[in-house]
Amino acid sequence: MGVQRMTAEELRATREDAAPPAALSNLLEALWWEAHGEWDRAHRMVDDLATPDGAWVHAYLHRVEGDLGNSGYWYRQAGRPASRASLQEEWTEIVEALLRAE
């Protein structure tokens, strides 16, 4: 299945796999690793990305971590308000947006 045809729920279902699906963008792969319980690995993947989407993923990761001050900084860098959705809802929102952009 190509990434363009994958849904957020299909991506979430692969978190039981040992590795992410092939051909994921860095941002989608970072979100996959976070859903896989590998927050540090996910954070390293986005730490130096200076794009709005990269900042959005970075903001989400710091929200997962519980560092709301740092998360707020990254939401501002992304040009987005801080999310009030559940973490699962925001993960899905970000993944769906990134999949649409590919």
C-alpha cells in the first residue's frame, strides 16, 4: 500500500510492526515512532526541522511529553494555536494533514 493511500488509522495499526512502513516522510515516521512508544527517537527526527509542519509535529511531541511551555513555542513556530484536542485526536489530525500533502 502506498503512503498516499494509507489512512491515519492504517498507519496507527502498524505500530505493532518492528519498523515503520516504507516510504514515509520524516515527519510521518517520527509520528509512527512516537505511537510506537519511541518518543526520544521521534524527537530527534524533528529537532532540526524548520518547516511549519515540522514545528507542528515538534509541538505535538512536547505536548505528549507534558512540556506545555515548549509545546506552545513550537505551535507558534508552526503558526497554529495550541491544540486542545486529545493527544490521539491531534495525532490523527497531523497524520491526515501530512498524508494529504504527500
